[in-house]
Amino acid sequence: MLRIRRLEERCAQLYGEQKIRGFLHLYIGEEAVAAGVMPSLRPQDNVVATYREHGHALARGVPAGAIMAEMFGKREGCSGGRGGSMHLFDRATRFYGGNAIVGGGLTLAAGLALADVQLQREGCVTACFFGEGAVAEGAFHESLNLAALWRLPVLFVCENNLYAMGTALCARRPRPTLCAKAAAYGMATARRSTAWTCSPCTQAAHAAVAQVREQRAPLFLELHTYRFRAHSMFDAELYRDKREIEGWKQHGPIHTFTGRLKEAGMMDEADFAQMDREAMQEVDEAVAFAEAGTWERAECLLDDVVAR
Ligand SMILES: Cc1ncc(C[n+]2csc(CCOP(=O)(O)OP(=O)(O)O)c2C)c(N)n1
Ligand SMILES: [Mg+2]
């Protein structure tokens, strides 16, 4: 969680310096979800995420330098500098993006899982992370329907941060019962409304991944979270009260979890400071790697562009 937090705080700073351009959606406040779920996955599993995916990529094992270079648009980036913040992609860790389209990742996840079934890649799971806003998309219903019908091994992880851009969940749904949508397709569901720190996420994910792997059927897991920052860097945040954000920060995943570890005698200030130094060093090295990276030459711009 700390590695993700420090990486993204630096991204925000670099955005101000115009080193990172275009869209930038930060995951600050939500780190418990990616950090909690990812350890339950194996290297042969697939991961699909959204445009708010820097934390997922890092937790999955994509090197911080390759992530930062991608943000800078450098050739050494994990998508060759072509994708930017919203399109991190890394074949080695089976990290299949990063997707700017709300709900777009769900269809990819169903396809990846179908490929695993057809190629008889036994016991593989596809973890698909998406925001609760995606539940309103047709792609959500098509993907869940096919996943349930064909028993595709997908863990659908709904990151319920209560907002889709400037619209609160309660302002767009008469009944905020997201699991019922998945249950309507006959899919198993689980939900953690106290997913602020990574241990409830870890426990829920551990059980959910095991179930998908063993039963070879999809599962919908809803984890409640909250984003502390604006939707993206272009958002005046007129739709929520600053006091609401401050209230949620009291339950921030990093300090809540650190507090519990300290209470249990499993960590002290010096341990935390050491971890923090390591996280900062990793970020410093990632930025240096990105700065030293190379720009794509203009004559190569049509490489890999396919028209049929
Ligand atoms: C198909 C589509 N419709 C609309 C948008 C514009 N849009 C970008 S993010 C977003 C809100 C999504 O909210 P949610 O799924 O809850 O994810 P969060 O940003 O909260 O992580 C919308 C409507 C889009 N990118 N794609
Ligand atoms: Mg949301």
C-alpha cells in the first residue's frame, strides 16, 4: 500500500510539472483493494484493470520504472510509451491493462478466461478489477451473463468507491445492492463493506480466488473503498463535501493498518520509517529511469498501427 501511495504522490507532483500529461486517475485511498487481492493470485493468472490501475500494475509486479516511463511516454515504458497512464500493459506478468472504457475490461476478462478454458490452462483465474460505475454498462451484463453461462473462471472485483466521476452511487441507483446484479445471473457473490485496510480484502480475496479456481466458475466480489483525490486531475470536486473526504481519511488504509500492526506489537515507528524510505527510493529510481528514457522517433509512429 505504501509503495502505491508514494508512487502516485510523485505522479501527482510530476503532473504539475508537466512531465506526465494527458489523463491521470489516482488510486490514493483505495490501495487496500489491489494490495489485498493481488497476493492471492499466481503468476499464471491474468489481471485486468481500469484507467485507475497504477496500483494494480505495481502490486502485480510490473516494475515501477516501466510504469513511470510509460507515464512519461517513453519507449522504455511497459506499453512502449504508446499507452500512458490509462493503458499500462505487461505481458510478462499477464497484466492485460489498463482500459479507458468503463466496463471495457470485463469483456476482455471473459475472453481471457474463455481462452484459458479452451487452451486447457488448468486452474488459471482471471482477476478483473472495475469501478461500481461499470455496473450500469451493457458490457457488465454481457460479460457476467457469458461468464456464468460458460462457467468462466473470472473473479470480478467491484471496487465500490461510492462515486462514478461526479455522481454518487445513491444518486443513480434506487437500490445500491450491487451483488444482486451478479446473483441475477446465477453467479456466486461476496461482499466486504469494511474493506478499508488490506486484511479484510486479503481474507475475502483468498476465499474468493480459491472458490473460482476449485469450482471453475465466476464469482463477483464487492469491496467497499473510497478515493481521497479527485476523479482525475481535471475535477473541481463540486459534488462532495470536503468534510466527507476528511472523515474517510480518518479510516485511511495505510494509517489504520499501520496502527493495528503497532498495537499488536508487529511494527514500530522505525520499521515504518524503513519501509517508507525503501518505497521512496523505489520511486526515485523509477523517475530517474523514466527521465533517462528515450522518445519514439516520429518516423516510427505508424509502427504497430494496423488497419484492415
Ligand atoms: C463507456 C464509457 N462511458 C463513459 C466514460 C467516462 N467515464 C470515465 S470514468 C467514469 C466513471 C466510472 O466510475 P467507476 O466505474 O465507479 O470507477 P472509478 O472512477 O470510481 O474508479 C466515466 C463515466 C468512459 N470512459 N467510458
Ligand atoms: Mg467508482
